Amino acid sequence: MKIKPKEATSIINSLISGVVPNLGIQHIAVGRSDETKALVNSLNEVKNGHSMVKFWIGDFGSGKSFMLHLLNTVAVKQKFVVANADFTPHNRLYSNDGKSVALYSAIMNNVAIRTKPEGGALPNLMDRWIERVMTETAKENGISFSDVRSEKYSGHIEAKISDTIKDITDVGGFDFGAVVSRYYHAFITEDEVLRRAALKWLKGEYTTKTEARQDLGVRQIINDTNFYNMLKNFCKLFVSIGYSGFMINLDEAVNLYKLSTSAMRLKNYEKIMTIYNDCFQGKVGNLFINIAGTREFLENDRRGLFSYNALKTRLETNKYESLQIKDFAQPVIRLTPLDHNEIFVLLKKLKSIFDLKYETKIDIDNDDIANFMEEIFNKPGASEYLTPREVIRDFLNVLNILRQNPGVDVSHLIEEIEITDERPDERALDAIREI
């Protein structure tokens, strides 16, 4: 297995902690070849200027979060800018109390590219764009690249920035361009305070117009009403630098389903509808948005997306699809948990990665892995509660014990494993009174 030690460490440490690894996820992708092929086809369409929205739907433990991370890995190799964020009680698409701009800030703080896959790549992208603008300005005006960085040519650079911003922005272009100009001045003068202030504005972290005006001389800030337009502006900016597009992955959409008031849920679903229409009607280009949620989030006629009839008519499953015949071109992709054969292959991979990380050779062969699976899947409660996440974590915990205690009987360890219900507690949801 061609895997870097840093990737091996990320995979093992993350999975033992019950979370999806940020690095090396392609090494443990099993049973998702059809979905991955469909993704590559979609990315090619977005590269060519189209936009789309995909909904990744599945029960708890079906691999939704894993799939979103896999999408990132594939997309950055196709030279996309990617970003991840979760819907939470404090992050949503529509609000009037800062929760929407909080989602925007989470997206912009998690912007990632191939050379910075862990996120936080917005400064790198801005620096690259400023360098590009200066290079183009130098060529157009017959100025050497070393001289164009001089303050005396700042007027040329600002004019070029202004022209470029006009081309890539539909809404909020004036203040966006003004902040980018401030960033340019900070870039050439190495003014770190001004640079941080410009980034703070671009990431939607100013809470008052007064503070933004004092620091940057602009009258507006990114807020709950204009954040989506800023995402579209950034998408065009990234494409102008030379990237294929902007992919945004939004997980834990069940938190929209859990909103206590029907009015607020419908406002959020209306925002999803706006984004959906923009993407598929060609109103925005090179934007790819993925939303992951449970079946209830999609199908529940009282609280889910299907409670909003305009979305229901667009997101209903292709009536010709079956368990054997899948349509991965439709907006909704339904994920099923890995079967036992796929889990067996995954555990074999994890055993090899574990040995690489710890530079060891745990004495467990294929028969032992098969026995582990047979034992754990036959335990009381396994059929109802056991998820791939728990199987993986239990397997890695067994390996950790054997690594540190070579004389321990592996069969005894497996017998001690108990199956617990890891699904979110829905009793609180059931108690929510419909308003």
C-alpha cells in the first residue's frame, strides 16, 4: 500500500476517535466505486462551467461524512477549492441573528486546496490572486515584475483589481473590491495588522459596520442576508486564479430538520431551493454544493425537505431506480451501509495501515479478522445498533491492546466487546413542540 506515514497516523488516530480522517481517506475507500465514478463525472461538468447540488442521504452509520471527505480528496486532485462545514444549532442557511454568517465563516475558515488540505487556505489563495494581478498589470503596462511591486505603481494595481472585481462580482462588489485593495496594500507593505483585518472581513468575522469602517474604511460587512452572494463571488475569484471551481460540503443537515419552528425550517428550505435553482438554471458557474443528511431530513412530510413541496417535486427518487439499478446522476444519492465483504476488505486495509503507523506486525491474519467479524456481528443488539464506525473502532482498539500487550488472548478480547446504541438520542426531538 502506497501510503505516507502522516496519512497512516491521521487514519488510525481519527478512526479510533470515531471521526473521519482528513488525510489519506482514499486508502480506506471501499464499496463506493459507483458513487466515486459519478462524482468524477459531476466534477467534469462543473469544470466546464456548470453548477450542481447533491444530497447524500443515509441512516446513521451509512458513511455520509466519510463520503464528503472522499469527495474532498477527489476534488482537490481535480484542482478544486473545497470547504467543509457542519450545520449546527448555531450554523444554518437562513437566520436573522448571525447564524447564517456563522456558517459562512466556518466555510471560509475551512477552505482547502491540494497544497493545504487541512484547511485555512484563504490567505494562500488571496496571495496567489494578488500575485496574478500584479503579473498581468506588469505585462499590460510594460513594467518589470520587480518594479510593479513598488508603491508608485499601486494605482495601476488598484485599477486592475477594481476591473477584475467588477467582472467577478454581482452583489457587494464595491466593498469586496475595497477590502481586496486593502489586502493588496498589506501584501506589498507587509502590514500584518491590515492583512488580518482584511481577512477578518472576507471571512465574515466583523460583527459591526462601525468596527469594519474603523479598520478598513468600508461601509458594509458580510451578514446573514448577503453571505451566499459572497460565496458566489469567491467561486468566481477562485476560477479566475485558475482553479476548476468551488466545492462546498455541508454535513449534519439533520440540524435543519430539528429546528423547532416550522417558519424557520421553511426559510432554510427556501434558501436550499434558491441555491438549487441557481445551480441548475445556470445562474452561477463552477459551484458544487453537497449536503449530507438522514432520510428523515429528506423525506419527512412534516419537518423534512419534503414538507416544502417545491423541493419534494425536485428531489423525489427516479421512479425507475431499484436496489439493483441505481441512478447516480439524480440530485439525491442514497447511501447504504457497507456489507460484510466490504467491511472485511476495510479491516484488512486498516491492519496494514496500523502496522505501518506503529512499525510493527500484529499477529492477526485473515482468519482472525473473519472470526472477529463473526463474533461481533452475532452479539446481542448487533443487527439493530452496530455501525461500521463501531466495528472499525473496536477492531483498532483490539489491535492497540495486542500491540502493547503481546501475550493477550485475542479471542478473550473479542468476547468482552459489548454492542451499544451510538445513534443520536431522538427523544429530545420527539419532545419538541411544533410551533
